[in-house]
Amino acid sequence: MRNFARAAHGITSFAGSGRAVIVIVVAISVWLAWGLLGDFSRGWELTATAGAPILTLLMLVVLQHSENRESAATRLKLNELLLALEEPDPEVVTVEEKDDEEVHRLSQAYRDEARQR
């Protein structure tokens, strides 16, 4: 799993760079040249109709993994800040484990408390 996390981080770092744009432009140019030289054959067409959804799905999985990891790291950092307070509210520290109704109730309670202050 560590190898996947490392690869996912590398892929997302590359995908967000200017080099990725250059690679995409070159790949599309090569694909179009192949189509021109091959008289736009069925194989040429299938590379786009089959390849694009597969690459899209792969990127979706990789980006979601990276987003989940970043979200978990952010939650840990925020929990550390909450626990550094003199009297942290245990309801807030574990809010990501609660259902939507409980989160809404807690959010409303904090909004009401902020208005009273």
C-alpha cells in the first residue's frame, strides 16, 4: 500500500504540473499523426474510445486517494489544535465519525453560541 501511496503522490504532483500539459499535447499530436498516416483506421479510433475512459478512471482513483490522504492529514492537524485548547469539546474532536444530522445539530449549536457571545 505504501508503494501505491507513493505512486499516487507522484502522479498527482506530475498531473498538476506544466510538464503534464506538454505530455498531453505531444500524445495528442502523435495520436493525430498516427490517424493521418493510418487513414483514421478502426484501431486508431478505438485507442481514444477505449483509452480515454480507462485513463479517466485511473486518474479518478489516484486523485481521490490523494484527496482522502490530504483530508485525513488536515483532520489530524485540526484535532491536534483542538486538543491543545484548555477544554476541548469531545463532540467536535470526533465530528467526522458522526452522521449528517448530528453534524448539522452540532453546527447549529455552535452558530447559536457564537451569536450569544
